[in-house]
Amino acid sequence: MIIQDVINHLEDFAPLAYAEDFDNVGLLVGNKNAKLSGILVTLDTLESVVDEAIENNCNLIVSFHPIIFKGLKKITGKTYVERVVLKAVKHDIAIYAIHTALDNSFKGVNDVICNKLELINKKVLIPQPQTIKKLTTFVPQAEAEQLRNAIFKVGAGNIGNYSNCSFNVEGTGTYKGNEYSNPTKGLKGTAHSEKETQITITYAKHLESQVLKTLFNTHSYEEVAYEITTLENKNQHIGIGMVGELKEPMSEIDFLTYLKSKMNTSNIRHSVLLGKPIKKVAVLGGSGSFAIEKAKAAGADVFITADLKYHDFFSAENNIILADIGHYESEQFTKNLLVAHLTKKITNFAVVLSKIDTNPVKYF
């Protein structure tokens, strides 16, 4: 295997197309065509993590957070970021970051938190807009089934629990090729009518290049007529944060105790308790203050996130409990998720779970 093979598995799981615009995801250091010796999975890439990769003969580090976030103008070893990059390059170790691509995956960071808390009826808290595309094309009637099936095969036509979804209308297409044309139906310079099927299929935006490649490779026409539209429909399988429900309501104190135990944290900063049972729970791993209003609008009794500032807690306004469990604590199980996924996909190479605690925040 080469490093690109691992990247393909990661991006099937969490396509980079859904990472936030501010983020820096993907292969940050190294050669994608290098032969793979082993994979180390971590939450953060520190010098000690690179040393751990060297010790375990892993030449690919899969990191949740990107070690390079802002542009590097110099690489002299002055900062910890520069030292990580220098050491990784010196030892031919590639670094791949997945970050908000995994945040926005339905089976990603926030699903892990929901599963730890054993929540049911899970939904995305903030669906990402403009993630659904629609292809409309026109094909000779005799070729319609072949084209539909080819496009379905690359993942288009999935709506919720249904696959192979399309809409088809039969009609007549007309065209006239010029002297440079090479029509597969009719003759150049002669007006031609063809019984055609108009096919409409929706697809997730990260599939666009595959859908168009399949369309052009399968369609018989020299010039393929097609249209692509971006839909405003909400996609309940792509977006950040999640909301779910406890199987049975809990008192606020019981829930906070439960939360500390399940998320392995000794410190929860929270807004004023409201004296109401907890049933509906919203979660957003990492810095989530921007989603407070969305959690309230979803009817959540509590919103679990991290990095809340003093004034953020006032935003609860006696409508919700805000619970800050810590940035690291909210994302700590993400590396286990990645190891489980890669181990299932790659059986002939070592996938090592980093043993290093990269949490920079300590409690006294």
C-alpha cells in the first residue's frame, strides 16, 4: 500500500469537501505516493507523537487536529509547529489531518459523544447547506437504463434510506452537427431528432467529479447535454453537532454526574441549573459557542461543548443548561473512532493508537 490508499479510506469516511472553509485538512506533510510502513493515529501531532511514530515504524500520522493551521513563513525550529514539521520531514513521516471533515460527518466526532452518552433519535444539529447537487441529462431511450445504473454505482441517487432514486421523462431531442462534428446518431450537417429520456438524479457534492466522469464515459453522444443545480434542501447526514435523547429522563445532578463518568472528565463548567429533568441533549465537540442558539432552537435541555467564555454562559437565559466539558475531553475518543475505521479497512498494516496524552490543559 501507499499513503494515498489510506487517504482514500479516510476521505470515503469523512470527505474533505465538507470541512469548514477556515480549516486546513488533508495531507499536510509528506509524499502521498510513498510506500506505507504503518499508521499512528493521534488527536494532536506533537514532537513526542512523531517520536512515537518513529518507534513504531509508522510513516503516516493521522491526526485529528492540523499541526499546520496558519501559513509558515519560516521553518527554523523556533516553534513547536516548526519542530514537528522538521522532524517529520527528516524521518520521511507524512502527516494527515481530518479535523472538521470528521466534525461534519454523521458518524464522526459528535456521533461518538452521542454513543458514549447512549443517546437515541440522533439528528444533525446544524446541517451544512448546499451539500446536495442535482444532475439533469438527456440520453437516447435505449441507453437510459445503462447510464442510470452507472451513475448509481458511483453513489448518486441516494435519498435517506433509499437508493437508485431518479426521475425520468421521455421526449424528443433535436440537434444539427456542423462540419467538425462527429455525431453518434444522425449525420453531420443534417438536422436530427432522437427519442430521448431526461434523467434527473441527486448526489452528494463530494461525488461530483466521479458522477461527471461516469456520465461522460458512459454517454454515447459526442457532446453531452447536462445541467447541474445546487439544492437548498437540508442534508440530515452532513453537518456539525448532534442532538439526541436519553432513553430515560435524568435529574440535572444525576446527568452531570453521568456526563463526567462517560466523558472521563473531572471538571464541568456549567450555567445555572433550572430544576428540570434532562431528556434532550445537544452536543458539539470542540469549540461550540456559535451553536448555543441552535441548541436552544432544537429544544435541547442541555448543550455539551467546550471553550465557552464567561459571557457565553449568559446566553443560556434560563432556557438551557450549557455544559463545558473541555476541548480535549470532548474530542478524546475521536482517535479511537479513526483506529477502528482504519483497522476494519486495512488488515495488513499496523494501525497504532497513540498512547500520548496531548491535552495542553491541566487542572490543579
